[in-house]
Amino acid sequence: MSTVNIPRLDLDTYINGTAEQRKQFSDAIGQAFNETGFVTITNHGLSKQLIDKLYEQVKELFALPEATKQQYEIAELAGQRGYTGKNKETAKGFKVPDLKEFWQIGQTVAEDSPLKADYPDNIVVSELPEFNTTTREVYQKLEQAGAHLLRAIAVYLNLPENYFDNKIEEGNSILRTLHYFPILDPDALPDDAVRAGAHEDINLITLLIGASADGLELLTRENKWFPVRAHGEDLVVNVGDMLQRLTNNKLKSTTHRVVNPPREQMKNSRFSVPFFMHPKPDMDLTCLESCIDAAHPKAYTDITAGEYLDERLREIGLKK
């Protein structure tokens, strides 16, 4: 069997399908997450019109003057809300920062929520009111799609279908809008400067809007880089380290990167919008007993999602 198993799956067949269709979806996503850690998803709830509007707003955001964007960069938020400028995030194990700038939108909870103190308020872009409303709508729709995907994963793991529901309700998820900025003089770059260095995601699962997936590559079991391509408006969905820890490596948080384009295209911008689905900070990531046996001894120490996130943010240079 090929180790590059990236099936294209229809989420509607899990949400509204027959018992047989739902089982087929759950088996397929589980097998792919066990083998390569990646799938592509269609019928995910985001219309083409909404995706087009999102990317229009993202382009407008990053076209704002540098001085304007920098007003929205708040160091004590460790990049978790608002703007993070160029040369700030470095993939774990790399010395040269990624060639990108980004903006992050987080969870919104009621004033009386016990989680209110854990989640900083989102930063409002006063110059672009539509950016704020559009990203909020996209956040909510991706959160819903992610909840359905985690139910299918729970079934594959022989857990109750709703195992993740109360852990991700008001979870610490992040919508990141990314700009890989133009490089006018590629010769001036350090040798190992890339748009996004080889890394694994921190969270449970990542949902990437496929309109901007070109350039994404995963590392296969044979230690070779394989391009991940999506159809049209499909989502690219991959396993994060939190889900890998929880399942004691049964589900793979696969190393991936965003490569530089050919030299003649380095002068062009690239935009991308991933949604990093996180649970609430108090979720216990202790390995599931059902994923531990003689052939697969427990591989990780016990830790909460909040503790693990804090540890990783320090490793990638966003938190001091």
C-alpha cells in the first residue's frame, strides 16, 4: 500500500449519510490519519463566495501600510491575537525565521464564561470592518466542520462519538491569515530561508482552506517530500501533535513545510488561511489506554493542552 494516502472525502456523507456511509468516512479518515496524517475534505460548509470574500479581505489587510499593521502587534499576546510581523516565527530546530507575516483570530466567549480570563480579546481592524465580520464567520464554520471531523475520528478510535465535543466547545482554536511576502532579491536570502520551515502543528487538527494550498509538502515514511494539492475550495486537514500525543502515535502528526516557489515567482505574494483546532486549555492529553499495548508502550508524559501549547509557543519563538 502506498504511504501517500491522501483521500478526498465528502464531509456531508458523514453528517447526513447512511450508517454505512458514515462508517466508510470514519474508516477512511482514520486510516489516512494513521498512514500519512492528511486528507482533503469537500462539502465542508464554506461556500466559494465566502472563501473568495475571505481572501479579498486578507489581501487588503496585508496591503495596509507597515506602520498601520505594527500598531496591531502586541508583544505580550505572543502572536495569539492580532498582527505578527516578519521574521518573528521560527520553525522548531531552525535558526532562520519563516518568510511570512500573519494575523490571528481566537475564540470569543461570553463575559461571564470561566474561560474569559484565558482568552485575550480579538483585535479589531478599524480600517477594514469587513475583515472582522468575514473572519468571524469563517472561524465559526471551520469550528463546526472540525467538530464533525473529530466525531468521525472518535468513532475510528472506538471512543464515544461525542468524546471531543465538550473538550472543543469554546476551545482555544486559532484562525491564522498568512501572507508569504514577495522576495525581490532571492540572492540576498540566507541559504535555509523558506516560507515555512519543516514542522508539525501543535493542535488537534488543522483545517486549511485549499485555495492556497500550492507549495505545501509532507514528509513521507520514506523520508521524501510529497506535494499536497487540493481541488478547488476543498479543505486540507491534518493531524496535530495534541491528537498524536492523545493517541500514542496511532494518528500521525506528519512533518510538513511550505516551499519557496521558482525564483521568477518569488516576487509574488502568497496567501493562506489555516484554522488550528485546539481544545480547552484543561483538556488532559494523557495517552488513551486503548492506544497503549506491548507493541506500543506509552510514549509521552502526561500534560494538559494548555501546558503543551505554552511549551511549544516558547520553542517557536512567539513566547519568551
